Amino acid sequence: MKNDIFKPVAALVCICLAVTALLAYINSITAPIIKAADEKAASQARVEVLPEAKGFKLMKTDKLPECVTEVYKAENGAGYVFMLTVKGYGGDMNLICGINSDGKIEKTKTLTHSETSGLGSKTAEEPYKKQYVGKTEGSLKEVDAISGATISSTAYMKAIKDAFKAYNQVKEAG
């Protein structure tokens, strides 16, 4: 009776160990490829939001505003790019914002989000994002929220405001 239970359990444990080892091996092979692809996509996004830049340097900055995860300085002085993460209605929204050396937004882009389709997801669409182009910290009040998606719109605006806070911080630091 004991062997009737032990053999299937032992077989399942062996199968689980083999599958786990195989998955770990596959992950070790694919992880560097995925990381390289993510870095390439992030690099392309930086160029997209600040096209005048001739390369970027990651800045090591303490005490960044809440939504700002990374700051990149254009090597030719064209401005800064801010990687942003903010909590929207459906979860985290990952954004990128380019602010030129004059303190105006060149472009914003939504990298990932899980907002409600047809409502909060409109923050990732061109009509909404286009409102931010050319805006300064003082003119952000001119950006209209999306009707029915105020949580998503407010979150997006919070991230952009934090980008300006970080811009002022890193610009002063040189």
C-alpha cells in the first residue's frame, strides 16, 4: 500500500525537478537576449522623445521625485529624458518624457500600461500625448483630461509634473 502512493509521488517530484531545471536553463539563455532587446527599445524611445540629442548619459541623482525612475542627459546639451512610472487606474503606467534645454516638452510616450481599453488607454494615444508637446511646467494646466478617464489622465499629468521637478533638480546640478 505504501509503494502505491510513494511511486507516483516520486515520479511527479522527478518530473517537476526536470522541468524546473529545463526552465532555469532556458531562462539563462534567453535572459541576456531579452535584456538586450529591452535596452535597445529604451534607447530608441529616448531618441524618439528627444531627437536632437546625440547620445545619452545616465545620470546618478539622489532623491528623484516619486514617479521618476531614471534620468538621461543628452550628451550634446539638447535636454533630458525622464523614465517615469506612475500608478494609473489599471496598474502601473511606464512613460518616457523628453524635455529640451529650453524647458519645453519635446514628446512624451507611453511604454507600457494596463489601463481600461477605450478609456484610460487613450492616454497612450496621439491626440492626448500631443497636448504635452511644447508645454512648459507653467503651461501644463492647458492640457485637457480625458472624459471618463480622470484617474488615468491625472496619473499621467502627475508623472509629467514629476519630470519637470526632476528637470529643475538636474538642471541646477549641472
